[in-house]
Amino acid sequence: MSEWTLQKNARFPGVPGPVVVCVMDGVGRGRQDESDAVWLARTPTLDRLALSAPSRELIAHGRAVGMPSDDDMGNSEVGHNAIGAGRIFDQGAKLVAHAIADGSLFEGKQAGTWQAMTEHVRSRHSTLHFLGLLSDGNVHSHIDHLFAMLRRCDQESIERVRIHCLLDGRDVSETSALDYVDALEELLETISSRPNRDYRIASGGGRMTTTMDRYEADWSIVERGWRTHVRGEARNFTSCRLAIETFREESPGIGDQVLPEFVIVSGDTEPVGRILDGDAVVFFNFRGDRAIEMSVAFEEEVFSKFDRGACPDVFYAGMMEYDGDLRLPSNYLVTPPAIDRTLGEYLARAGLRQLAISETQKFGHVTYFWNGNRSGAFDEDVENYVEIPSDTRPFEERPWMKAAEITDRLIDELQGGQYRHARVNYANGDMVGHTGHHGAAIQAVEAVDLQIARLLPIIQGLGGALIVTADHGNADCMVEIDKKTDAPIVDARGRIKPKTSHTLNPVPLHIYAPGVDFKLHERNRKVGLANLASTILQLMGLESPEDYEDGLIDVS
């Protein structure tokens, strides 16, 4: 018997048709008040499922998805990792924090990249650059990781350091950038006051305008970042604070995530920190999806996405390896989680046909992240990955996004009768939720509900099952809430502050399998996203691997 053999489930035969997992990205269970776009939305389909289908809540944040603590938000990466892996793996934030705490990032057998990088700049008297998202959102990065590395650079006599800060306003409060910038400037000033130390911010920009594109949705974002960080070509300012304040004055109400790019200069026009030959660069984001494209720009010898100009010869490293199959980047500081034996691989090895479909913004979530941070298919003969190109317009202007087009293609594929398993991600609740536009978020949730309504009769006609869930919350809380008073936070102008980040709320689970009599376990203990892989296998009439988290269908 092969290690990949999936035994039939003698206690539960499952369904004869396809088992489809629908991930409503960013649709959690909120406060059910005016802050909650999910509750405010008209969702007759979800309401029907809650009343008639086996349902419960799942934990989608904190330790249940491999984050350091239960105060940490879930996100699309760790959520899809957990669903696809069927187990809980320590994730990037936790791994990096541990490597810093025990010193293994800097010393010992695992610290080769750090030591090679620091020796590179020390021997050349060149500059060490840190590029990444400046916040404590702990989704893509954490400012504490940057601070630890800056202090270590000072201890190791690295004389010249530059920071290229991408402003968040998405995983944290919408206009909180100056809190992080001021803290960074204070540390840089302290270090720079010592002999032979020159540590400064060199450039920056909002994360949605500068550098952090993903899934090749818009390479112009990366090109803009390249021109800013590498070539020093952007609007000039004498400080990062001045840049942010100026942009806010010129565009009242603008969020940090969409601030324009900028370069810090000394004197009139000389950038303080262009990236030059002989320098070293660390992309200090630990999450890979929005770091891959800039890594490609630095590392590929033959590059055609935009005109790099004279590409500097630098020592480039990521906080982690962002793509294990492509070995990208070639140098990294912390080894990523080794997620093996995912649900997708088991099904492929068993020769069971499967479909993964989403629009560009979440395509890698149902493929790369679902498969344990692995690019490409396990077996192209039995797997079909379908990407629907996303719009490039602001998401709040088109909150329906590509939900209808995704459903059109999904229905066509399912009606072909060839798939035993399919997974689909509707990006609306998350991508529109991140904009902070309350009304648009309501429309986004309604758009997803409409598409699920279209799927139900298809599932019934095929004798299948539809698992409706989410990877984390977002649209379920669209305003900042004061933790002490439990009331919305109001800014100096008397306006309620919009919330653009994920939430700590649980997510729904509904299992629609008409004609099949079953119930979910009535457990007191909380269960999370990692329990879904075994539940999918149960609905397929199969036993799950022994070390997978338990399935949620009661087969006793």
C-alpha cells in the first residue's frame, strides 16, 4: 500500500458528486451592528444555509492557524495553508520572531545568509538596505523584526544603513503610518548619534502603489518601486514625515496604503539612499506573495517586465524563501515552514480530478498557498488551475469584482462532470474590506451571496456538496472600535475611523449536501480551518491521514 493511499470511509459514504469548497475571503462573523458589513448586507443565500444546512463557526486566527498568539489576526496565506494542509504549521511571523529571540537568525549554522550579507557590506564599505512593510500588522511583516536587525547591524559595526519603508494602512489602522515612522526615526537617530553610524530612511510609498504587487496583477507597481528605491526617481522630500503630511494635505482623507511614492534627499536633489553596486538589500517581509515580484526584478538576469536600466550588482536576500519551487530568492534569513502532504497532493496522487479557480487577486491562494507554498500542479493530468484576470480599477469602484465571471466558469467546469473536488475563492469581502469603504463592502458581500445562490442548484443536480466558509474576517468590521469603551473611534474631525485590516472574528461554516443525512460534531472545544481538509475527505467518502486534524462530520 502506498503512503499516498486514501482508504474508503466505512462509516460515512460521502456524496457521489463533486465536493466544492467556497472560500468567501474576508467574510467573518462580526458584532452584528452598524460596523458589520456582512450583517448589514442582504444575504438570503447565507441566511438560508445558516437555517437549513449543518453549520458552525471556525477559528481563523492566532494559534489555530500557526500565528504566535491568539492576539494575531489570521490572513489569506495562513488561512489557505491551514485548509489545504489539514494541520497547523508554525507560520512566518512565529518562525521569524523565534529566530530573532534565540539568536539563530544572526549566529550559528542557520545564520549563513546574515553573516555573508553583513560581511559583504563591511568589506566593501557599502550600504545595507532594508525594504519592506513598516507596521506591526504581522501579516506581511513586523516592525519589531526590522528594529532587531537594525540594532544588530549597529552591534556588528555596519556603518551605513538605509530603510525603504512601504506604508501599510491595511493590516493596521488606515492612517497610522506616522506612529511607525516616528518610532523608526527615533531608533535611527539614536544609532546615528554614535561614531561611524549613518542610518536613515531613504524612500517609501503606500503598499498598494509601490513595490508590493502580487500574482503579476500590475507590474507597474513594482516598476514604480524600483525607480523609487533603486534609482531615486520620485518626488523629493527632506523627511518621511514631511512626505506623508504633504500628501495628506494635498489629498484629504487619503489612506496610507495608497500614498504616492517618495524619495528622501539631502540638500536640494541628492537622494540619501539609492541602491548601488556593491550594496546589500533585505526584503524584510516574511510573507511571500507581495515580495516575489521585486525579488524577481533583483535576481533575474534576463528580465522583461519593465526597463530596469542599469541593474545594480547587489547581495539580495529575503526574510524568508518566498517560493520554494523557484528557489526565490536565492538567499534568505529564515527557513519557511515545510508544509508537506497537503490535501491537493493526496488527491492528485490518488488520480482524483480537482479544480482550483479564482481571480488574479486570490489565484495563488487556492493554488500556491493551498498546496503548502508550492508552485505549479502536482499532476497536470488531474489538476486544472483557472485564473480569471482581475480588474485594475480600485476595488471600491467595482465591489462585485470578478465574482460573476468566476461562477460562470466554475459552473461550466462542474457541469462537465469530471471533477471530484473543486475549490473557489471569492475575493470581494477581503479586497473591498481593505479599502475601508463601508457601503462598497456591503455590496461586495451581497455579490458573493448572489454567486453562492447560483451554485446551489448545480451542486444539487450533480449530487455533490458545497462547503461555504472563509479564511479570515475583514468586512465583518469596517470601523475602528475602542477596546476600552467598545465604541467606534472618532477622529479629530468627528468622523468614525474606518477599519481596513483583518479581524479576530470566527468565520462561518455551512455544508450544503442535499439528500445526505448528517450532522456536525457538537464539540465544546473550538475547531479551526485545519479541520476542513479531513471534512472534505469525509464528504468524498475517504479517510483522512492519521495526523490530519479531525473531520467535523459526526460519523459515530
